[in-house]
Amino acid sequence: MKHRTLGAAVALAALAWTGVLAPAAQAEPGVATPAAAGPATTTLAPPNVDVAAVQAHLTQFNGFATANGGHRRAGSAGYTQSLAYVKGKLQAAGYTVTEQRCTSCTYVSNNLIADWPGGDANQTVVFGAHLDGVSAGPGINDNGSGSAVLLENALQLAARNPSMTKHVRFAWWTDEEQGLNGSRFYVGQLTSAQRTAIKAYYNFDMVGSRNAGYFVNNISTAAAAPLREYWTSLGLAPEENVEGAGRSDDYSFQQAGIPSSGYATGASARKTSAQAAKWGGTAGAAYDPCYHARCDTTGNINPTALDRAADGVAHTIWKQAVNESPANDFSLSLSPSSGSVAAGGSTTFTVATSTTAGSPQTVTLSATGAPSGVAVTFDPGTVQSGSSSTATVSVPASAASGTYAVTVTGTGTTARSATYTLTVTGGGPGGCDGVPAWSASASYAPDDVVSHNNHKWKSTWYSSGAEPGAPGSWAVWQDQGTC
């Protein structure tokens, strides 16, 4: 956060924000929550962001400062290494990442912009934090904390890859400490259409203060609703960020008429007795005793505040841009997925379905690709996803031998298929290797040859209805071996 400028004022966002859903409380680390009863949920919950992963990013930032004169000021080697670290993580996760050269910055250096694919580009939500610090120290709370929280949230979004309703963009600003220069440059480069496409901007500047307060920028606005809702769900009763008004990058967006909000846990202002009573901590002491100082290291971080901010960001991303009620979908599998059947015989296999998204749905089963005369039937023929059916393959004695790919399809809101490999043995035109199949209704004379149960049989007498291979059939049939 930059030093307060005399006379700075906050331009409160007045544009309406729609589509905010009711909050869904999340458990904090180590706090058990009751197990849900009934069927699987039909909504996608935001992730519970691992605060240890956020702290690991802070350790990296601290190391870059230590190796480069003890700071990460804009344009410095510590800043450049911090930017390269964030960029590498985002590119590996699948983001489209660009560096924007801020030519008007006090220390000419780069903003980092990362776009997650998907969502309506005309409905863009931007989440930002300044990546630079002051030259007096490593800048871990100010503002490694906001930068690390955003980075881990971006990685969690990529890992879950949900269906998006709006487009999400993450940004790490340079030269904030010299007067919000990086974000001001970015906003100034936007066309009118690009500004209009940004429906909200969320800023995170100092979110791990050791003597933390819980503040929301422009707390009463519609844009602030999901941030406010999440911290309220934790019983924190957040307050307006009076100390930070006009002092961080959200101000650049507010001046362009873009609805803005954000989290902060306090800088050099002192915690009141009333705030200490509801939030804990020390009354009369600064929220961040190492604000803009050499001691702003990883040891200056309040992990509880950091975790609450990280989860609140995830909650806001999900509420503002993620399709929490995905289209119903299912999977289909076969067990076993192959079988061998002698001509004249049959076999069965199981068709299993599972609900993979949304709610269970009705699935109708069918089969294609079976050879002529082979029937595939299902019991039942229609199932609810999550249930199974028994498929029966009936092979007539006249079926041609060979191996066939039978496609089993389940049709619901979409179609899902799996392949059953069917091998027919003892078949051929007219029966086994071209030999006519035995028929119980036919009459046979000596030297007639038939096929039955994958064997050839030669008649030794006159018969009708005597089944080859049955007890006593030796009197009229002689086994000629398999075919």
C-alpha cells in the first residue's frame, strides 16, 4: 500500500452488479463440519485454499528480496524475479500470460496479466494485487501477501477447471508504492469497450497483517457483496477499509467508473478496543507493526488472516464467475468389456452408469455393431445414472464366426458410449465352418453332417430330435471333433 496522499478521496462505485449468489460457509483449518446427508451435491463448491501453499509463495518472495539488497522495489532485481516466479507458475497451469511495460512508471517495469480461458469476455472480472514493495524491506505483507493469495487462487482455479459464466483475469501491478502507477497505466490503456467489459475489479493489498483487522473496500456496494458475505459467514463482522481509501490499485479502477472492492487487514493505523474485542489482537497497536519496514518478512504474517483472505477470494471467484450448477452428465462402463460365445449360445455383461456432474438423470441403453442375427438386450433398458443394467448377448447357431466391436450407448442429456468386444466361435454361413447347424425339427439320415455346440457331428442312423452330444446320442451321432 502506498503512503496516504493528502486530500485523496474514494470514488464509490455506483454501477449495479448482478448475479451475486448467497454465501456458502467454508470451514477454517482444523474445524470439522457436519457431513452432508442425501445424494451428492449438485453445485460446485469453491476450494478451501491451502494457506501453507500461500506461505510457500511468500517464502519465495522473501528469498528474492534477501538475494537482491533486501527488497523487491519496482524495477529491481527482486521485483523482476518475483514477476518471473509468478509468470512461470501461471504458464505451467495453462494461463495466457502477458507482461505489460509500464512506460510512465517511476521505475519503468512490467505489470503481469493472466487470463484463464473460458467465460464471456464481455463479462470480465479482474482480481489484482501489487507485486512490488518499498526499498526499506522485503515487502512480504505489503504486498507479498495479496500477490501470493491471488497466485494460489489462480492455480486452484486452473486445477479444478470449472465451467465459467464470466471471464476471469488476474493481475499483478508494478510501481504501486510510487503512486498506483502500474494499475493507472493499465486502466489508461484500455479502450472504451475493454473498460465496459470489466464488470468488477477486486484488489488485495496487505491481507496477512500480524495484528489483523478485517476490512472490505466499498463494503456497502453490490460488488463487495461476496467478499463481505464470506467474512460475515465466519463471524468476523468486517468494516469499511477507511485507512486504505484511495491508497491502493482499486482506486485506479474506481476513477474509470469500474465497480471495485477488495480485502485488507490493516497497515499502520491502530486497532481500537472494540475491534480487539471482536477480532482479537492488541488494542492500541498498529495492525501491521512492520509496515514499510525491514521487519516485513515472512515472520510478519498472520496465517489465520492470510487463510481467511485466501478462502474469501476463492468464494468470490466462484460466486462471480463459476457455473456452480453444471449441466447434468454421466459416465458409462462395461464389465467385462469382452466375451466369447459359441454359435447358438449367449453371455451377459454389466452396464454401469455413474453421475459425474449435476443430478442423476434417465439413461436409455442401446447397442449397435453386433453381427447379423445377434441380439443385445438390456434389463432394464432404462436406468437412472448411478444404477446398472444387465446386457444379454444372444448368438444364433447360424451366426458367422469372428470378432466384433459392439457399441453400447447410454442416451440422456448427452450420449456416452463404451465398446464390448464380442467373439463368436463355431459359426459360419449355415453353421460351423459352413456346416449346417443341427435342428431339433429336422430329420437326418446316415452320413448327414451337422454342427452343434462348436462340434461337427456325423449321423450314423435315421433320427429326428436326437440332440448331438446328449446322453444316448452316440447311437445316432458320431463326434467329428471341434471346428
